[in-house]
Amino acid sequence: MANELQGRRVAILLAPAGTEQVEFTEPKKAVEEAGASVDVIGVEAGEVQTMNHDVEPGDTFTVEKTFSEVSADDYDALIVPGGCVGADKLRANEEAVSFIRSFFEQAKPVGVICHGPWTLVEADVVRGRRLTSYWSVATDIRNAGGEWVDEEVVTDQGLVTSRYPGDLEAFCSKIVEEFAEGKHAAQARSA
């Protein structure tokens, strides 16, 4: 995984609080090691507390740019980490949801793990797609017109999803592969 992503720009989201630390750090590290340039995007710039297992405070990380400062046009791919509270905060933020939706409208690859698919449901981009998530998000995905499956990693035309931190090795490997492939023409669907 040395230089597959050389020259590629990747956005990774960090919620105001509650992002699962390992679901943020491991995918970020994987795409950086593959040569990508990564920007941390959030609601407000500055230091943000992550969580471990949704309830134990993790380390703090810096949000480098806000949603109002960037657009999907600036990036080749997107990573949406999980964390129950973090994903819930992101799906409640109109700018975050719009930013995520733009990646699908432009058929750019997106990696989402754990509770992160809540943001996809809110962005109305799961209809007709096959994906996975943390098990408690399954009904939301089905109700939004997606097909939920219980698998380690699922790829559907540029969208890579995984269930939880135990799937991170497969998830990180697959996002590097999909991000290297780039845009997926069939991904741009009408609802």
C-alpha cells in the first residue's frame, strides 16, 4: 500500500464529540500510508474529543477545516467514521449531510463504518444500495431503501461499509483499493 493514493485528496469527518477514536485513526493512517493527503473536516475548527467504546474519553484531534470552508469538489474520496454519538451529531448537521450527499452526486468513493451509515440515511443516498453497519442501524438502512447485510466489509459501486472496529483491517484495505479506483459512474443514481 505504498503509493496507490499518491496525489489523491481525502476528507475524513470528525464529529463535535463522540467519534469512535479507532474508526477515525486507523482509516486515516491507512490512506495516508497509501500516499493520500488527508484533511480533517468538522462542524467547528479546533480540538475535538474522540471516544473509545462510545463511553470512555479518547484522545483529542484537530478539526482542520469546517464544512463551510470545503466542498466535495476539493476531494477525491470521503471517510465517515462511526461512534454512536458522533454519527448522530453529524446526521443532525445540515452542512455535514449536504457535504456527504455531494460525494454521492459526484460518484466519488466513500468509506463508512459502524454508526456512520446514519449520515447516509439522512443524506438519502442508501436507496437501492447494499451495505452494512453496526447492527442497530440495520432498520434505519432498510427503511431508507437500502439492503442491509451482516458482513465484515461490503462494497457497492464505490461505497465501502463495515460493521465495527473488529472489521477495521478489512475496511482499511478496501477503502484504499476503492479510493485508488476513483469515481464509479454507476454510483450517481437518482432517488
